[in-house]
Amino acid sequence: MARARQFAEGLLVVDLNPQGVFRQRLHDPRRRKERAARRGEFEVQRIDLAGEESSGKKLLLTPRQEARLEHTEEIYRALVLGTRDYVHKNGFQQVVIGLSGGIDSSLTAAIAVDALGAENVTGVFMPSRYSSQASLEDARQLATNLGIRFLIVPIDQTFQAYLNMLAEPFSGTEPDVTEENIQARIRGNILMALSNKFGWLVLTTGNKSELATGYCTLYGDMAGGFAVIKDVPKMLVYALAGHVNAQAGRQIIPQRVFDKAPTAELRPDQKDEDSLGPYRVLDPILHAYVEEDRSLGEIVALGFDEDTVRRVIRMVDRAEYKRRQAPPGVKITPRAFGKDRRVPITNRYREG
């Protein structure tokens, strides 16, 4: 009948025929119980408010129909409003974000600026021995484009101190994901220290594809108060980042951030796809398994490689314990982790 603006405050006044509306509801098969409870005609109680008597015939209002937002814009507005409400309604004014020079943290920072204002956002670049010069340049350029405070806090001395401290118990072992996670947890510690000192809420930057597969570090990049894009798959992250630049009419997020291969930079020449495979393949499999509850056989029947599907399903199932400890975030898909899809952490069922 009418539509107000999406994700914006407003007042929408509509003329209704209550009896007609109720009759229509009774014919809705989803409301059988309501129909059975009210066999007779529904009577509308009229209440006359005190005031001047109307001298003329009341004119019906013309229903207002605001245009629906385009899909990507709708999602972006939802992320902005959800972030603003969560931060402000929980008593915070400012936020801090770990900037890596990658697409996820760049999008998170852009959303935060639109939600809270550039003066209330701080970006922190925390380089290690594996961080590239390009990542520093991209993170700095993003901060400049957004107009936010930019800090550089190197972690390599702290990382080396960890390696020295653990040299004896780690003796005889080869470096592996353990050393990678130490770096992520050092960064999480730094962000939480800044949060404690200045009262800034930490916004995490992990996306849904990473959270689904467990490609994230507990108490590391998962450490924070609000996970802005936890329900946004990786390919949608790129679309939303492109939307940021298109709306601004300029390169807010540097082009090189779009062009370079996603990487956590926790070891030499690391690429996300080495562990996860191409996101253009991963995201549709995750959508089928998580959003649509499809089985292994059904997903394979869609044309995906069986070994790949089996590996992805195994990663999703194993990562439930991580997701249970993740901070809340904005829900923008039909099935969000933590709200809509929860399975027992401890179970021995494995499909196939």
C-alpha cells in the first residue's frame, strides 16, 4: 500500500480500512488459528479524540511509495545503520579498526566512516616481517581518502620475543600455522589495548567466507566488539567496495586493493586461495551448504568438484566452535551464523 524510505528515519501516514484488512488476513492460509479463534465478524472499535469537529469530508491520503534501493545499496545502507546503532546504543562514540591494506578492512573502514563520521574512526596498521610495502601504502592511502586517524604500530619485535620465549618448547618443530596465529593474536592484543585506553570499540574485519571455513584466528583477528561484515561473503565484499567508490565518484578504496590477490601476510608469499581455493568457487558452495541446506550430493550435482565440496563442508563443520565465540554483527543474508544457523559443537556426524 505504501513504502517509506529504507534504513532512514521518517513518518509514513496511511489510510487503512481495518475491516477490509482483517478480512484479507482471515483468508490467508497461514493464519488458520487466527481464523478459527474469530468466527464472527471483526468489529473495529472507534475512538473519537477530543478536539474540533471536522466540518468537511475527510480526504483520503495518497499512499506514498518510496523507490526500493538497488540490491547492493540496500545491503550497504543496512551495514551502515546496523553499525551506527550498535556503536551508539551501546554507549560508544569512537571505533578502532586494524587496517591491513586489504579489501575487508578497507570496506569495514568505509562503512564505519559513513556510520560514525571520519573523526570517530581510527585505523591501525600493524606491520610484521611479512607485510609488504604495498600494503602499507594502500592502508595509508585509504586512511587519507577517508580522512581518518592513522596509526602504525609494528609488531615484529613482539613477534620475535614470542619466538625466543617459545624456542625451547618448539625445539625440533617446523614453523606452521602456530607462528601465523601468534602474529594475529599480537595484533588483537594491540587493538584491545587501544580500546581499553581510549574507550574505542574494536570493529573486526572478517567476512562470512572466512568465518564459514574457519580461516580466522580466535583471539586474533576475531577479537573485538562488533563484526561489521561477518555476514558478507567475500565476492559481495568486492561488490560493496566497488559501490563505495562508485557512490563517491572517486577512488576511496585504492584500485590496487581490488587487483591484488587476498592475503593475510602471515608467512612468505601467502595467498588466501592457497588454503581456500578461488573465492568465485568457494562462495557458491558455501551458499548452497549454509544458506540452502544442500547435501554434499546435491552440491556436487550443481557441477562442483566432489573433493572440493567435501573439503569445504569439512572446514565449515570444524569451525563451529570458532563461530560460537565470534562477536555479533549485522545480518544481511537469509541465514547468518550465530543467529540462524547453529549446530552442536561436539558431534561425530560427518556427511559422506
